[in-house]
Amino acid sequence: MDMSTGALRLEAGIAARLERLPMTGYQRSLFGIIATAWFFDSMDLGLMTFVLGSIKAEFGLTATQAGLLASSSFLGMFLGAAVAGLLADRFGRKPVFQVSMVFWGVGSLMCGLAENVTTLMLFRVLLGFGMGMEFPIGLSMVSEIVPAKKRGKYVAILEGFWPIGFIAAGALTYALLPLIGWRGLFMALALPAVFVFVVRRRVPESPRWLEDVGRKTEADAVMAGIESHVERAWGRALPPVADSYAPPPQTGSRKARFAALWTGPYARRTVMLWSVWFFALLGYYGLTTWLGALLQQAGYAVTKSVLYTVYISLAGIPGFIFSAWLLEKWGRKPTCALMLLGSAAAAFVYGQAAVHRVPVEQLIAAGLCMQFFLFGMWSVLYAYTPELYPTRTRATGSGFASSIGRIGSLAGPYLVGVLLPLTGQGGVFTLGALSFVVAALAVLVLGVETRGKALEEVSR
């Protein structure tokens, strides 16, 4: 590359160069690496849904103690998401992305070696810290690499690896729990962390972030590498660059990232996101973490409760596929509201089915409907959140929204443990339904639409 070509590239801007790229196997391979980690994270977190009943029986836990154990990983996720977002906006996406694997792998291994419920809780916090680091960085990287016309679809598909991982955790538990116990399952899930740590080295630093922090020469070098890979994968010359995505003007100190979430139009967006994340995750984790244990309490054997929970979770796959399609056709805001309100209605119906001890086929049908909307909700939430902030605060904004959600995640399973003896399963699912309604109202009143817009346009 001669000096004049380099100068033209620098002048054009990273956003314009990224947005004109076609989607090829190269970007999909980077997406696949990020999605693989998402899948194994989901397995590790979802495993508690399937083994909580067994742990509860082994340690002789009360419902309240089991709720605290189920909530412990979310304390780590609360801390990890907030810390990782700040660090990723300061030091880059890639290094923090790698460090999260260490916490995740070590935490999962130590859960299998825990001698009592107290140490198990501590190691679940460590595991949660690594998983919490994962979310804002993975979301930011996918949002910043994939062009606007495909961004929502791919972030939604990324979230689709969550129900697939959850189902895989159930299938693994069903097959191996009688053979290696819940400890062996946790230790087995520590192994993928090593694999993901190695393959993640192929993922480049975000050129949008490099440009935003003033490292323009590095941004150009990374962007040139991406363009070279895409051109080879596409098999012909790339489209010309039309510099129509100038970054929004930078105002204030880059150090005041948290304060920037509360300036101008971002304050309204932050209030909306924090409300949605808190109430959506309170309802979601309050219900799903206890699904297996609630079935056991209703009189089903451990293996049957695991199998029925896996069946119910299968609806998450068409749920996220439908959501991924709808948010590009209809928009983020209406799709998010639809999925939240659908989750509320389905959770209430499932709770009534559980209370009245309907035949198991009807219970599973109600559960399928609930999981369809719940996992569709996740797809929109993860696609929508990183789009609402500029590059300099994207990971910070996503991280703090996720952290506020983890407070809801902490509260949900614990509240279920407290309410279950008082209100029964009907009261538990009514609580979840009301949480989803409040989240939907926040989106409808405060949300903005981002469909089809480049990140720089949304941030302007």
C-alpha cells in the first residue's frame, strides 16, 4: 500500500469502509468464534436449572437457600458486566474478551470441586464474573463488525445460541447426571474455555474502537486486513467507499464514560434500557432457574423433570429465529414489546396450568409457548442495546445495562424461593408476568427505533 492509498483510507473513515462490505464467510467465521463462547456460556449458566434439584437434595437446602445458590452466579455477572464494559472502552475489546475466558474456565472447574454449599456459591460468583464480562464485549464486537443492514439479524442469531446452549445443557444433564453427577458436569464444562481461548486469537480488535480512541494508523491496518479477507472470500473487487457515516462529534472527556450515559438523548435511552433489563431478567431467571426444581416439587422424578424442561426449551429455537426475522422487518421497538407481552401472557398461563395440575402434555404446551416468547425477547434485547450508544461508550452502556439486569437476575430466583411457600407456583409465575409487562411499558414509552441505521447515524 503506497502513502496516497493509506491517506485515502484514513480520510474515508472506518464506518464507511465497514458499511459497504458484503457479508462473507470471513465475517461469519468471526461471528462463529464469538457465538461459540456464547453457546458454552449458556450451557454453564443453564446447567443450574437442571441440577438445582440434585444439589438441593445433596446439601439439604431449604427453598430460600436454593434460591440464594441459584442467584449467586448473577452477582458475579453483575460485577463482570460493569467492569468489562468500562475496561473494553478504555483498553479495547479483544484483550478483555480473552481474560473473560480465564474466569469462566476456572470458575466452572472449581464448582465441581466445591466441598459445601458456601464454597459452591463463591465459585458460582467467579464463574458468573467471567460470563458477565462476555456479554457487553461480544455484543459490541458483533455490532461494530457487521454492517447495519445485517446487524440486527446477526446479533439476534448470536443470542439464539443461548437457547441452543440451554437445551444442550439439559441434554448433557439427562445423559450424564446419573453417571458423573452434578460435579462432573461442572468440571466437563471447564474444558471448552481452553478451546475458545485459543481460537479467539483470530478475532481482530474493533477498528471502530481503534479509530474512536485516536489510533487511526492501527485502525487502518486492521480495517485493511478485514477488507483483504472479505475481498478474497467474495471473489471480486469490493464496492467503492461512500463516506456517509462520519462519526458523531466527540464532546467532553473520554474518561467520563459513565457520566456520558446520562447526557443528551442517552439519558432517556439509559433509563429505558436499565428498566427493561432489570424487570425482564427478574422475570426470566426467576422462572427458568426454577423450572426443573418446580417440576420435581410437583412430583416428577429428577430425570423426568430434566427431560420435560428440555422439551419446553426447544421452543426457544423457533422463538429466536422468528424474532431475528421480525426485528429487521418490523423494527426493534415493536418486536421487543411484542416478545415481552407475549412472555407475560404465556408465563401467567403456564403458572395456572401448574397450579391446576393439568395433564403433562398441556403443561409442556404452555411451557413451549412461554419459552418461544422468552428467547425471542432475548434476541431483541441483545440486538437493541449496543445500538443505542456511540462507539466510545458502547461497551460501557451495554455493560451497565447488563449489570442492572443481573440485579434482577439476583432478585428473581431468591424471590421465587421466598414466595413459593407463601403463594405457590401460581404466585411465582404471576410475579414473572408482571415483570415482563413493566419491561414492555418501558420500551413502548421510552424506546427509539434503530432498524436499518448505521451505528453512527443512531448516535448522532
